[in-house]
Amino acid sequence: MARVVLVNDTFPVSPPRAWAEIDLGALQQNLTIARQTHGEALMAVVKAGAYGHGLEEIARALAAENIAFFGVANVGEARRIRSAGVETRIYLLGATWSEEREEIVARDWTPCISSIDEAVQFNRLAAACGKRLKVHLAVDTGMGRGGFVADRLPEKFAQLERLENLEIEGIGSHLPSADEDEEFTRRQFKQFHAIIQELGGAARFKWMHLSNSAGLLGYDPGLCNLSRPGLMLYGVSPLPGFQEKLATVMTLKSRVTLVRDLPAGHGISYGRQFVTTRPTRVATIGIGYGDGYPRHVSGKGADVWIRGRRLPILGRVTMDQMMVDVTAAEDVIEGDEVEIFGPNIPVAEIAAKADTVVWEIFTGITPRVLRCYRS
Ligand SMILES: *Cc1c(COP(=O)(O)O)cnc(C)c1O
């Protein structure tokens, strides 16, 4: 049996019950697709531990790819990228705490600015260091999460431009429904372009960015010369019709820990919501919601993949284990590898059955799940 072997000094091995195989070659392929679709300049979004794929490893894998920025959620993630020896510029996607700004200035990370107050503090800190800090102007064209609202923007922009130790090198906004509402999104692109024109035109900004993965795949970039893909780099398209172009990066795996024959009328798992109606061969699998597999798929007809077959999960997913009907697959034995999601079981299918989005499934994979990398 091919096992992922972890050696421990006292006892020989303790193979993990659940692990994620991460294909860095597939990541590079998806990056290439992003560039072919939009153009060279990309901000690779690596927030939340690179969507659960491992921040340091993904940042190192992309470091040589001439990425314009890494997009992170907070200063902690920025520090981890630098500690991993990666020098790519860092862009902070959300608001920063006032206490963090000294470090941001000192280390030349790039914040987005949503208020005059933030800008004034950054300007003062940059002056104290004797530098001009590059910042991006965030504008709110419909997301409602950050940025300046369009009202009286030229006036505020003029105020910002008077801050001598800030260089407003970019302007960005965000798309709340590029994968749900095409008409609204088209209007947003138009509004963003109009704002750029109003603030001095495309020549005024080195970087203009609006698109996440769905924006990049589904819309004409117009004036935008930078996009901020996250999900598509990890192999999942938020828009239908593009999935075939992308390569699977993460395959979540586990193993069969037990195979047992249960009689008809036997309950399976908590709440006994599933009861066998015939003699049933049941495999117990070593993964559960404690690993981040969504308990919400219980009873929704989700499958796993064992020995080339789709096989259904029975009853509720428990914390560390779940049960699968292997009656139709007599060759399944203890120790068999199980694909929980990956090339054969699309993660989008699991997300839909759990009534959530792929972003949440990826970022919900817990630290107990060993990440293994292949290049
Ligand atoms: C997370 C995020 C992205 C990436 O979105 P995907 O849909 O994963 O491509 C882009 N821009 C901002 C501001 C984000 O917060």
C-alpha cells in the first residue's frame, strides 16, 4: 500500500488519515490561463493561507513568475510571505489597523486607502521615514465593504494628492456579483472607467484593477491593466464554461479504515437518519468535519471516489470519520485510498451540496490535514 509516511522516533509510522495533495504544476498552468485571458500583470490573491493551499508554499511557487503583487488579507500574512524569503510586492486587500501602519510603511507593503484619516496617518509615517509610500485608492462601486464611495470623489482625490509622502500609484474596486449578475457587473466596469476618467484618466495611474477571477474570465477589462485572481489559480472557475480550461490543484484524500457488512435495518451515524434497507457493505473513512469536510453534505447524496468508482456517503458526517456504501465495490479493502474531492469529484459539487461556496470549502480545510506538494 502506497502510504504517506511520517516517521516518529519511537514508533515507525503514523500515516495521516486525511491529506491534501497540491499540484504546483497545475497552479502554474492556471496562472498561464489567467495571463492568456487578461494579460501579463496579475495580483495573485493568496489570502487565507492561499485559500487553504499553504501560504508559504504557494508564494514560493509563484515567486519566480513575475507576479506584480501578492494580495493578502492582513499584516500577519504579509510577514509570513517575507519570512518565506519571497520579495514580491505585497498588497493589503482590506483595511489595516492604525498600529500596523508603521510596519507597513517601513516594509513598503502597499495598502489600499478608504479614508482621508488613514491616508493622513500613512503620509505622516512615510514622512518620518523620509520616503514616499506607494498606495492604491480604493473606490466602492457596489461591494459595500471598503473604499471611497463615488460621491465627491474628485474633491477627496485632490485632498489625497496633496499628501506629499504618498504616491497614489493605483486605483482599485471590487466586484460583488461577477458570477451572479452580468448586467450589474457591466455597469460597474463602466462606472469604474468613468471614475478613472474623472480623476485624470488612465495615464494618471500605473495600476487600475477591478477583476477577481469571475471578472477576469467573463468580462472585457477595458482600461484595467491588473487583475486579482484567486479562486481560478487554485483550479476552480466561478463562471460556468471555463472549468475545462483549468487544472485541479488540490485533491483531498483519505483512506478506508474499516470495511464491515451490516444487516438490513441497521442505523448509520448520529441521529440514525440513514437506516440500511438491505444487507450493506459499509466502509468507514478517516475524514470528517474536524478536517474541514462539510457536515452539511450529510443526507445530500454526496459521493467519494474509491478504486475508480463513485460511492455514496451514508448518514451524517462525523468529526473524524464518515461512512460510505461500498456494496457495489466488492474489491474495496481497508487502507484503500479515497478521493474526497479532486479530479473525479469536483469540489464545486461538494460545495453545492453543502449549500456553500468553494472558497469556504478550501479555506475550511483544517491544519490537521497534511498538505503534500507535487511540482
Ligand atoms: C478575495 C479577493 C479577490 C479574489 O477573488 P476570487 O473570486 O477568489 O478570484 C480579488 N479581489 C479582492 C478585493 C478580494 O478580496
